[in-house]
Amino acid sequence: MEQRQQLAKTLKPHWVWAIAFGSCIGWGAFVLPVDWMSMAGPLGVIIGYSIGALLMIVIGVSYGYLVEKLPVSGGEFAYAYYGLGRYHAFFCGWFLTLGYMSIVALNASALALLAKFTMPAFFTKGHLYTIAGWEVTIGEIIIACLALIFFAYLNIRGASLSGLSQFIFCVGLVVAVVLLTVGMVLHPSSSFSNLQPLFKPGTSSVAAIAAIIAIAPWAYVGFDNIPQAAEEFDFHPSKSFKLIFWALICAGLTYAFLIIATGVGMPWMNTVDAGFMWGTGTIVENAFGRFGVLILAFAVMMGIFTGLNGFYVSTSRLLFAMGRAKVIPDSFGELHPKYGTPKLGIWFTMAACLIAPFFGRQALLWVVDMAALGVTIAYFYTTFVAYRLFRWSDQDTGKTRDISLIAPGRKLIALIGVISSIGFFLLLVVPGSPGFLGTPSWIALLVWVALGGTFFLTRYKNYSEMPKKDLDLYILGDFKDSENSAGSLTTEPEAK
């Protein structure tokens, strides 16, 4: 059997926190506050995202434990394999890849939206065509593509460079958000009365909050970038949960600050009715003129940069782990000879996302809405595997030799995580629920499922016949489980 490729341990704790926090706070935190308030009202959004953050922390308990137990690239892909076998691993990895890649593409398109707002004289020119009501211009295509190329190059140059850059971007993001919020609250034209009514009229407060909770998996996706980078920690993986916890707390506060900063500027109902291209941008411009727009544009740019960089890291590591396991072509499991980065995963992510700017932002939103389903599936696998690992008591099984696994509190939290994941899933797929996917998103989902099915069939023979002990090594490394010397919970027979 060929030698297993291994990523170098170069990521510091504050860099990893920045990867998680910065990935949670992308373009949406700055571009969508008005849209969210139209769904639930200001207080409905804040409560919904606060509850969402708490539910993510509950799910994060399972992530923290599994990162410590399995500190390897691949995250949920590795956990699904460890707990349920190779076919579940493919299913989980396939949907998660789409979720990560679509967020890379959407952050690049958000940069184009920012350029259209701040420099309309240039970026609204050169109209090419219209897709789903969105006018695609040559300027936005160029800026989105340049951003994708730049961050691919940044990630190729090494995890240390991308990790340090992420931390710098996050510091700039936090400073700008605090300045904007304090400035808007203290501005003479601002008033907290503009936040009235606190909930969307004509909708119950419970339904309004539920509508926001339904999109929480999308809003907070990014904290799960921590397990994707686990193989590269230069610290003990037991710190993972603390990093996840603080990343989610900071993300929740950021969402709340930006809702307040947007809402106090003018009556939010008027903002919704006005149909501004960018509500937050217009409100800040009315209060502080172009200077305010520059600060906001800097904050948005930092948010976009952290999203692009963070999800380049996670997507490339997921593809690397799947390539190393021979689930996808072996070349994805190879490292750059000089920088030790998963080169093909990075270039493939860039190439796939370079297609997106040509389809317009509205069409891309359909894919992202559907991608929330993939992230929810990954949450389910992680919490379910953690639930299977923990024991209610030493009488729960006669096989437990690891005392740390006898943890009824953690098992209960994992169970709550499983239920939350199922709840998120149902909010997206049950007709009539607040977060039910639209028809275009369902079409995009079916296309992705068909592609996955076709791809799986082409790889099925080799993947199914690979000996389990080889897959254990490729996916889990030299990890040996205390209860199963084969290195996983599954008991599938050895392939012939």
C-alpha cells in the first residue's frame, strides 16, 4: 500500500478561531439584514440567531469531541466513515463539498455586488445579459474571478500564510463592525423607535423566530471548518470546542450588532418597502455619507475575504481527504511539492467557482439555499456518531473500556444535537414550513443528486472492493479505537 500523505501541523489556535469565526461572518451579515427583518422583524431576527447560535454550540459539543478523537482532515467525512461506513462517508462528503464550494462562489459574487454599490459608474457598465432578473456585467465577472484566483494562490502558498491572513482579516472585521454599530446608535438621526414593530406584522412571533432558526445552519456554517483543519493543528485538539464556542458567540453578537446598526437608522418597515439594492449600505450612506460607506465597504470586504479564505481551506481539505481515501481521483490526495498544500483541491475549487459569476447572483442563490441542506446532513452525521460513541452508564455495554465514553451528559447533548439537526432538515424540506426550499433550489438539488449518483457508480467497484484496513489508514490515519482494533465502529466485512 502506498504511503499516506500527511498535512503539516502549522495552524495556531487564534488562526483556527479566525477560520471558524470569519467563515461564519461572510457577505450575508452585511447584505441581508433588511431581508431578514422582512421575514421576522428586528427582535425576531436577533432572537432567532441567538437560539441558532445556542443550537450550533450544542452541535459543536459533538464536533469538539470528534475533533479530539479523530484529528484528521475531512471532518464530517471521516466521522461518517468511522461511525457508519464508507457509503455514508461518500454521501456526507458529496453534499458537504457542494455546500462549501457554493459559499466560496457566493462570496466572490458578493464582492461584485459591493463593487456595483460603491463604484456604480464602472461596475454597472458593460451589460452582457440578464439571468433571473439579475443583470450580469463584464465588470462584476472580472472582479469575482480575480478574487477567486487570488485566494486560490494565497492558499496554495501554505496554511501558515492563509491562517495568518485570516486572523488579520478578522481583526479588521471586528473593528469595523464595532465602529459602525456605535456610530449608527449614537448618530442624531438614529432612534431605537425605528426598530418598531419588533416582529413582522401579521406573523406570530414564534413563526417569525422559527423562520430565522431555519436558516441558522447556513448563517453559522463555518464553525465546522475547524475539523477540516484538525490535521494541521500545532496544538492539542482538545482545545477545539473552546474555539468553536467562542467563534459561535462572536458570530452571534456580530449578527445582532448589524441588525441593530441597520434598524436604528430608519424605520425598518420603510426600508423593506423601499426595495433598496443594498439596505444597510443606503442607511449608512444617509447617516455618514461616503465616509460611512467606505467603513462599511471595508467591513464587507473583510467578511468576504474571511469567507473566501476560510472555505477555500475547508473545501480543499475535504477534497484532499476524499482523494486520499480513493473516493474521488487519487490526484486530489497529493500535496504541493514545495508548500505541502492540497493543490488540486484548491485549483479544482477555483475552477468550479469561476463558472459561477457568469450565471448571475440570483441563480447562484438557488444553489446556496439548497446547499444548506448539505450542511444540515453533515451536522446530523457528526452528532449521531458522537451519540453512538457515548454511553449512558458502564452497564450500557460490556465492551466499553474507555471510561471517558461513559458520559450521560455528553450523550444527552449529542442526542439534542441529533434532534436539532433533524429539525433543521425538516424546516427545509416539509412543505409549508418557514424555511421550505423554493422550486429552483429543489431543481438544483436534484441535479446535484444525479451528478453524485453518476459519479458514485463510476467509482463504486474500486471503492467497494478496497480493504477496510486500508480505508481505515487512509481516512483515520494511525488512529486505533480502544474498542475496535480495526479503527472504526463499523463492522463491515473485509472486501475480497
